[in-house]
Amino acid sequence: MAGMGIGAIVLTSCTTPQDRISQHPEIYQSLSPKDQELVTHGQIRTGMSESAVWLAWGNPDQKVQGEMRGRATETWVFTNTEEVPGYAYGPGWGPGWGYGYGGPGWGYPGFGGVAVFRTHHGRFAIYGDPFYDPFYYSWFPPTVTYPTKVATFSGGRLRSFQYLVPPRRYY
């Protein structure tokens, strides 16, 4: 039962302009032919109504109230969430070699491996993983959410919009 609720949320949040147009043909028919063409392709222009932008872009992830030139504004923020690549999922399994300062040692990554280090006073051992990375050993990969586009309205009309550059990827 819970899976059905989550599936419904995912399906409604991933709708396309064609899905929204077919569900609300009355909004689409009220648009000019030029705006109908833009909305069909998921595009917008300044001067469009909020409902036209909604048909083209869908529900915003956040709405921000503000002011521009003495007039009240509402900015819609659309975001994207991605998994951070390059991390292993789940703890390490099995033994592995590790070289500390002074020589090699055996250990079980993520399960209390042993690292032997040498100092000017002698040797000492660390039980556990001295370089533990909680993301590396996480069962759930880390994610990052970032804004992708914004649309600012005043008086019920689109005044400005921006497509934002995705964050630089370090992989």
C-alpha cells in the first residue's frame, strides 16, 4: 500500500507537458497559437500566464515571495537531484591489504581493520578504519539537489526566467 502512494507521487512529479495538456485542455485552448506551440515543446516566454508556464514546466519545487521595482513577485524554483557517482554501496567485504607508514597490514575494510603506523617513539596499531568515509560505506548513495531553472512572476505574468548551469562535476 505504501509503495502505491510513493509510486503515485513519483508519477505525478515526472509528468510531461503533453500529460499536463491532456489533463487540462481548457488551459491549453485558452492560450494563443504561439504560446501553444511553446508549451507543447516545454518552452516559455516573458509575458506568459502562470498557468501557461505550469503547462510547460510543471510544478515548481519551491515558491519564493519577493519584490521587484516596488511590486510583489513570486519566483518558482525548479530543481534536480542526482546521486553522487563514484561511491561504493555497502560496507567492504573480505580482507584487504593496507600500507601504513612503516609497513603493510591486514584488515577488513569497514569492519575494524588494523593499520600499523611507525612514529619516532615506536610502533602503534589502530583497530578500526582510520580513514572511515561515511559516504563510502553507506547503504544509500549520497545525493545532491541543485536548481535548474527559475521563473519570476508579477501581476500573474512571467517577468523573467533563467536556465541555470548544472554544478560542475568532479568525476
